[in-house]
Amino acid sequence: MKKLLMASAATALIAGGALADGHATDVKIGVILGFTGPLESITPAMGAGAELAMAEVTESGMLLDGATVTSVRGDSTCIDSGAATAAAERLITSDGVNAIMGADCSGVTGAILQNVARPNGVVMISPSATSPGLSTAEDDGLFFRTAPSDARQGVIMTDILTDRGFTNVALTYTNNDYGKGLADAFQAAFEERGGTVTISAAHEDGKADYSAEVGALAAAGGEVLVVAGYVDQGGSGVIRAALDTGAFDTFYVPDGMVGEKLNENFGGEMNGSFGAYPGTDNAGAGKFVELAEAAGFDGTGAFAPESYDAAALIMLAMQAAGSADSADFKDHVFDVANAPGVEIMPGELGKALELLKAGEDIDYVGASAVELIGPGESAGNYQEVEFADGVYSTIGYR
């Protein structure tokens, strides 16, 4: 660790020289996401979203008097904290990144924060780490997220289920920080509302057969099976086993389960099921989808808008501080994210940078209606989805 700190100090000195007199030639932002692992079908659009914001800022020529922004990718794997920590160390010591956009899954995000970001004073903004435990983690003012905590998602899940008249559900969750945190938040909210969780059972990712898990869930009963898992791993495995055995035919899928892969895996077998993931119907969301389509990726994917916003906030805070040093710009993230100021939408990052250079205030609304609260996390909005004709579609917002 001492070697890591020394290397990072050297990197900081180099960066400081590059930024002397307010001029910068290159700003590097690490993009660390699970490009392999249980969310690998979702992360390509997330990475593309972050890099879209970087390209927009570079093209504007307005960041720190003409800095070029470069993305450096790292693979968090979503589930392997050792691999994620090593990837983050490389981003800082070898690649000299100024900040990190990520990570994605809650466990690896917490590991990177404590083992790499804090010791080296590097800002992290996660687009998708939702564990309530991150709300109270020691972070030295370095950690932010553009996705809401699962404490809020548990309430949203309860609202949707009770609005549909369901009062009795079975619950399974992936056995990690994300799954346990979401399961606990949902069960507390649902039972407070008078609902019954017949069973709350963990499942492990990467298994070939989930018939035993589904057998226990079926024995407990429930009108709906809530699957707080990962679409590319155990979550889909549980649903397949439940459908094949006839144990359940209606499912609630939260954020880690919503993706095109779900349509591919099950098609019409999911008809009648429903769920939600972060999203908003504000003007910025529509603009982001248009920009993403022009850039060749799907802007409606889970956490792609939040990834654009996370990268945007990093660069806007740099401009507000007049520095790409995390120690300087970490205290400006809240300033650029919240009112008062001129509202900024996707595609307007150059305008925002120009306003900040002139000393004006901005209120970054972005693609996900950003509003930071408490310890650097998003107030959050959700889009409700329903499955019909073999695909899911958005039917409302909460």
C-alpha cells in the first residue's frame, strides 16, 4: 500500500504540473465496470454513456482551457473484490487517472473506495452501486453516486406491488452486499405496509441448477416471486427453474434484473411480470436517448443515463474548481449537481463549462434528473416496466 501511495503522489505531482496556470493537456477518467461477470450485458451501454460525456466535453474545448478527456477502462467483474481493487490500483498508479467513474456493483465499489480511492484521495462517482451500506461508509468526501440507494428502491418495490394488489410474496436475492441490502430494505418496507414475505432466501451466482432453491421458495408460497439478482447470472437461473417447474409464473424484477438479456432469455414466458429500475421522463432523459442513438448505443439501458451523468459531474466539478485534482474538485460536486443555477441537460456540457468559467452557477439535471442528497447520493427516480408480447416496456415513472 505504501508503494501505491508513493506512486499516486508522483502522479499527483505530474498532474499538478500539467494543470499549472489553469491549463491542461489531458484529463484521464477511469471507467471501472463489470465488463465481465453477472452484469456484462448491461455494462457496455454504461461505459458508452460515460464516454459519450467525455467526448462531448473534449469536443467543446472548454474544460480547463482546452483539456482532452480520455477514458481508461478497468474490469470490476462486479463480484470479485480482489480483481476490482487490482484494476483500480492500475488505473491510478499506471494510468494516472484523475477520477473514477464507477464502480458498478456495491461490494466491489465499497472495496475500491476503502482500499484504493480513500488512501489515494481519488474521487469516485458510481452510476449503479445501490447498497444502503454505502450511505454511511467512511469516504473522506470522495464518494458519490447518481443512482438512488436501495433503501428507496425497497419503498418503490412496495408501492408497485401493493398498487397491483399483491400482499403475499416470496423473495430471493443474490448473496452479496447488493442483494442482501435490497432484500432487507424491501422486506422492511413491504411488511411495514402490511404485506407478508413468506421466505427471504439467498442464492449463489454461477450455478447450473437452481431447482433446490426454487423448491424452498415454492414450499413457502407467494403470489409473486421477487428476484433481487443479476440478469446474466443466478437471477435468470432462478426464473428459469421456477418456470420449468411451474412454481411461479409471475415475477417482480428490480434494477439488477432489467435488461435486454431478460427478453432474450424468456420472451413471452415473462408476460404479466413487472418491475422497475432507475429512470426518469424528464426532458434530459429523452435528449440522452437521442444522443446515444446517434453514437450507436442504446440509451434506454439500465444505468446508461446515470453513467453519462456520473462522468459529467466529474468534469463539471473540475471546471468549477479550476483543477483536475480530486482534492480540489471533490467539494464542488454538490455545487454543480444541485440548484441554484442554470439547468443543464445532456448535450449542453460545453455550455455548462463556459458558464462555470465565467463564474456562473449551474444546476446539472442531466439524463437522470440528478439531485444529490445526504452523503453524496441521488434522490432518485424509477421507471416501472411490464412484460407483454415477449418484451418489457416502460409504463410509468415513480
